[in-house]
Amino acid sequence: MLIENALIVKSLSGFYYAEHGGKIIECRARGIFRKEGIKPFVGDRAAVVTDGGGQGTVTAVYPRKNHLIRPPLANLDCLFITASLAEPSPSPLLIDRLI
């Protein structure tokens, strides 16, 4: 069964967990992604083909509006960075690296 517009909510050791309609589907990415240099990120919208038993395959990743390389996140609307003001003193370079 083809599911359009599933949201990837977790990525762990080559497995991707996509949410659609309140259900979580454990997926693997297609091998062609490796050849094309595409890696699904958490936050991506994707097309998923399921076997009906809670497992499936990510067949397409839709275009991203934005993304971060580290940590690998996509389609962010809001990002919060927390840093101390006094002890230890804030490091602008560390904050810049986090962004």
C-alpha cells in the first residue's frame, strides 16, 4: 500500500520511522538513495510503501524547505538554542557551531 506524505519522525541505524495517521511505520530506504546521494532526514515528508504489517520502504523523499546537516533535521519551523549567561561564560563560537 502506497502512503503519500508520511513524516519521518526517527532515524536509527539505517531504519526510518515514519508517522502517518497516528501510526508509526518502521522503514528502510531504497538502495537507489545511496547511489544518488540522498539521505532521508528526520522531518522529511516521504512516500512510503508498506507491507501492511507495520513495516515498509521509503520510496521517495519530497523537496525540503530547509535542513541542518548536524544533527540531520529537515523542514524546521522553529529552533531553540539554550546557553548560560554567567557560569560558564557563553561561547559565541560554540553557539555558531550549533546552528
